[in-house]
Amino acid sequence: MKPFIPAMLWAVMIFIVSSIPDLSTPSLGFKFTDKMAHFGEFFFLGLLVTHAFSKWNISPVKVFWISACVSGLYGVMDEFHQLFVPGRQTDGFDMLADILGAVSASGIYVLKLRKRIS
């Protein structure tokens, strides 16, 4: 249970930020700043979730699939949650950025893990 605490805390933080009405991302002078923020927050969640599942006695491939699905599904649920927050909306591209961030992190972590094992 201990390895999951950082991932759970980060997931709570995502939920809290997603609950803020009318939250807008500051533009840093280029397009897709919002999508990069989504990718980054779920990349970090993906790392934390993959790290936690890597402590289980399962193959790296299973670690990848379980972690990518859990953290990616949380991204989908986060976008659904925003339907109920005033001033927020669900955006398919935000959801895609969430999923890509989570899957990328899980993949990179597991590739590094497999190199260490072999």
C-alpha cells in the first residue's frame, strides 16, 4: 500500500485542481499550452502509478498495461468530472493528452525497468 501513497496524493491534487471553476491555463506564448499541462500532469501520475505497480511481483509487460490503463482511465474520469464543474467542460483533446501522458510515462518507466532486469 505504501508505494501507492504518492500516486494517490497526486490523483487527489488533480481532482482538486479539476474542481476549480473557470480555471484557465496561462498562455506561455505558444499554442497547446493547455494540452502540454494535461500531458505533464498525467505523465507524472503515470510515473507514480507505474512505480507503485513495479513493486508487485508481476512481469514488466503487465506493469505497463495495468499502470497505463489505471492512470489513463483516471484521465478519462477527470474529464468526465469536469462536466459537473461550473465553467469547465470535457475536451476530447485534453483526454487524449491525459492518456498519452500516462501511457508515455508507463512505457518509459517499464523500458528502464526491463533494462535494469536484463
